[in-house]
Amino acid sequence: MFDLIGPPQRLCDRLSRRAMLRVGGLASLGVTLPGLLASTRAADDTNQSRGRRHFGKAKRCLMLYMWGGPSHIDLYDLKPDAPVEYRGPFNPIRTATPGFRIGELMPQLAKHTDKLGLIRSVTHTDNNHSTGAHWMLTGRKHERSAENFNARQTDFPHIGSVLSKLAPVESKLPTFVSLPEVIATTAGAVTPGQGGGILGRRYDPFSITEHPDKPDFKVPNLTLPNGLSRDRMRTRVDLLKQFDRSRRLLDTDQRVADLGAYQQQAVNLVTSRQTYEAFNLDAEPDTMRDAYGRGTFGQSLLLARRLLESGVKLVTVYWHRDKPGVDTTWDTHKSNFKQLKNRLVPQVDQPLATMFDDLKSRGMLDDTLVIWTSEFGRTPKINKNDGGRDHWGPCNSVWLAGAGVPGGQVYGESDKHAAYPKSDPVTPGDLTATIYHLLGLKPDSVIYDRLERPLPIAEGEPLWRFLQA
């Protein structure tokens, strides 16, 4: 029997070159190439048919985007047997699922691994915050690979913006909300991939840019002027519509159309009692607010749950900065282990556990998709900057939960240093295709750019084996 040196290369029929060379050795046992191909296709068909049972299972989606890039090797893919310059000081711990281990810093989340589908083989080639984020938020590689430039209308749209275009909610609530801030680099460049991009600004999210843990937190633009009731507001809007109708017939510019859509969205939000109640975090009892934690992330999770429960289809909770322009993200180039242990992970572990308990008790977990993701992982090899780790796109860990995602599973495997996928590599396109599938959109559905060119919403393939585990 012959073999090859180097990693296997997959052919169009999903067999590797190595497997092809082994066919000769199997022929003596009665296994031929046509039979092997047929069995492979049959397995693929079975996986797809089982995975398709989950199509549209998610009625709503909560995306937790950890801006900065958490260290996968210290949280979800620890390598305790690796050399000291790779492994770090933390140990894997047992969880609610036998054989499923995560890092010791997350003991509360460890109680909920029966709900998690953990993917340890997410991979791409961009180590920039700006364009790496665009890739992970949209499923599309940006035309550039660079840092510190602002989002543009030529960017591919966020998943939530695509939902707003192809599957909007039917109430006055927005389809897509983001909070508690718009993410940007420390230099102030707004990260691409957060909004409508080529679809136009009308498909941008309703953005909450105030931290909900502030004592005086209020959502901007949802408060009517003193003495103006919602009924009087609607009357004024009707008059304005009559005035605008003829004017807009004279101007078909896309910017004017977007402005009109913005005005209508604003009116819907201000005049809707349902919207007011959804955003009213003060309606939550103190016990619930305490359980989520009184920090920015915990209160953002709680507000997101209220919005999803009220009818919003997708909420993205971005990791926040404690102060504008000060890097308090997951970008741990310096003191990675100290920052994870003392500052970062304590802000997420208990809130995540509370969120799962809350969603389950309300009967929402079966049709709410929850995603933990970021632009990339961190370098397996520890740097000399007080034990920091740098940007690393080639391997990262992402998890999905709820909405039919089989929990208690680990999909894909990284190598001995958590540096590269060892099996089942997952691209941002594959991940995005899986999310769309669960949300009831076929990944080959198309949207159109401003030149009316059709573009598929996802370039990858849903993770059929992951969905039918």
C-alpha cells in the first residue's frame, strides 16, 4: 500500500489523494472505487437530509461578538500537554457533558455544555481586526486585508442586514438591533461588516450606543417631546407624508429612498407601545438584573433577551470598551492570562449561564440561536509582552447553541498547539451558511448590489454533520 507525505488534498468527490491510493489495497477485499464513491455520497446525502430538518428552526438569533479576539487556546481548546511556551497556566475542567472540557475560568458555562455545539476548527487567513471582523460578521472576505479604515457602502452586509432585506419582521419593531456600541478600532475607524453595506443604509441595524448598565440608561430617539402624545405624533406624521409624497416622486436617488425608509422606521419606533416596552429595561425585576450581572455585558444580554422575546429577529451584542478610545477589548497582546482571569472572563461566565437558564425557563431556547464568535483567535505561542498572545486567524473556536443545534458536541479538531485545524476545517462562509440555514434562508439566496449584480448570501456550505450530531 502506498501513501503520500504531507496533508491530504481533497478531490471534487470528497476523497483525499491518500484515500485514492489506498483503494488499490482495498480492492482485494472487494471494495472498488465506484462503490467507495457511492458510499461517500450516500453518507453525505444522509447527513444533509438530517441537517435539513433544522431548516428555519431559529425564529430569532442572538450573536455575541467578542470584539478583539478571545484566546481560544485558554478558553475552549486548551492543550495541557503542549510545551510551556504554548499551553499557558490554565487547565481544562470537566463539564456537564462527559468528555467535553473547557477552561477553568468558565465554571458556570461548564454547567451548560449540554447546550453547546463547539467548533474548534474555524479558520481564515486575515489577522486584521477590521477585515477579519468583516469576514466573520458577513461570511465574505473583504477586498482588502487591512486595519484602521472606515466601513463603506461597498461592504458586504451583516447577517442581520440580510435578514432585514429578505425576511423582515412584520411588526413595528426593527428586524436587527445592535448594542451597546458600534465597534471601532482604538484609532476610531468604524469596523466594516456591521451594517447594510451594499444593501443601503435602510438595512443598517437599529444601534443602541449607550451602555445599559448606566443608572440613567435610556434608548435615544425613543422618547417623545413633552406634551406630545403618540396619537398626536401619528397625526403629524400623516400630514408630513402628504407633503412628502409628491416631492419624492421627483427624486429617485437611493440616498433619498434610504432617508425615507429611515424616517418611517423612526416613526414606527417612536409611536409604538410595543417598541417602548421591549426597550424598557427598568421593567425587569432587580433579581433578574442581579442574576445577569450589573456590568455592561450582563445588562446587554438581558436587554437583548427582552428584544428577542418581543419580536426582534437578530440582536448583536458587541463587546464594549469601558472608555472610548481605551482598549478594554479581548485584544490581549499584553498580559493575556492576567486580563482573562481578572477582567474579561468574570464579566461573561455568570451572565452566559444566567442567559441559558432564562431562555430555557421562558421556552425560548428551542427556537433561539445563540452564537459566540469573534474576528479570530490568539497565537498559540505566548509572546514576551508579559505573557500576551497576538492575532491568529488560522484557528479559532466558535460555538452555537439552541434552535435545534445538537448540544454537548465538539466539532472539528485543532493540532497539538491549537494552531491549525487537524480535521473538519470550517470557513467563515461555512459558518454563515449554517446560520442562514437555521434562520430559514437558503445559503444560495441572492441579494443585489447597487449595480444590480446578484450575489449569494453565503459562499460556504451548511455544516450538515454538525447539525445532525
